[in-house]
Amino acid sequence: GTDNYLWWPTAQLYDRTYENTNGAQYGHFLYIDAADESRQIAAADFKANLCTGMQMIFSANVADMTSEGKQVPQVMFKLYGVNYDTEGNIQSQKLLHSFSSGDFKNNTEDIPCLKATWYQVYGKIIIQKESGVENYSDFRVVIDNYCQNTDGADYAIDDIRIYIEPAKVQVIQEKPACESAT
């Protein structure tokens, strides 16, 4: 174009819907030309009844679209409890948990990671009592850019999922608690 913007990707990238349906359907993905400062990329709100002891699993797919030898993707996922006012605006929010994808230069099975290849970012937490999660029914997942500089750092994100599993208690008893019991 005429705006002097350089488009770095040279590899073809299809969204996860295309991959999961063997090319029968198309969907969308979010493409990021990262900045050298942390900032929010995307957010998704949801309602849930979460409580202490529940297990939450976060999953997303990230594809590195950066030129060779340039800055690689790093993203941070944050879970907030949110309170809204009567008009639907955020009145307050509390960070309940966060986790990072890490640096894609060193934490993929292919060293270095392959360009235009979807890698799953995965995080699993047990909701702690200190979070005060029972005080919220509305939640927000925020994805932040955590790249160190703008020398590259182009990447795509798709297929963000959150799984919730209730707390479980399992008791296994092979013999009676009292030795004299029959």
C-alpha cells in the first residue's frame, strides 16, 4: 500500500476452524502487530458460578508470524471478577489469576517454533479461597501483549476456550477404620 506499512508474514495461515474441519469451513482469528509495551489485545466477558476449589483450564492457540530472527510472541492471560453498575459499565474488577505463554523462542517442541503453525497455550488453575471468587457472577478474560519490543512480534490468536470443573472429593477406603470391625 501507500501507507509504508510492511506486511511481514510470508507464510499462509488458516484459522483453527479451517484446520479442524479439513478445509470445509472458514472462521476468523485475531492478528496482532505487537507493540513494545504491555497492553490489552482482547477481552471476553462471561457469567459463571465459580467457587473455591474449582479447577479452570484456559486454552488458546497462538501462531508466530514474525520474520526469522525477530521478536517472538509472548501473551499474558488474565482472569478478572467484575462488578457492573446499573448501566452495564464496569464499576470495579479484581484480578483473580494470570498466566503467561512464555517466550515462543524457547518453549515450543520445535526449536525455533515453526512460522504460521498453531501452538496451544495452556494453563490450569485451582481457584483459591483468597481470590474471593464467590463474590462475583461476572468474569472477564483479558489477553495482553507481553512482547519485549516491536522488532517483529507479529502473531495470531484463535480458538480461546475456558473449561470449568467442580471441586471433587473422593474417599477410598479398602479396610474398616477400626481394626476390630468386621
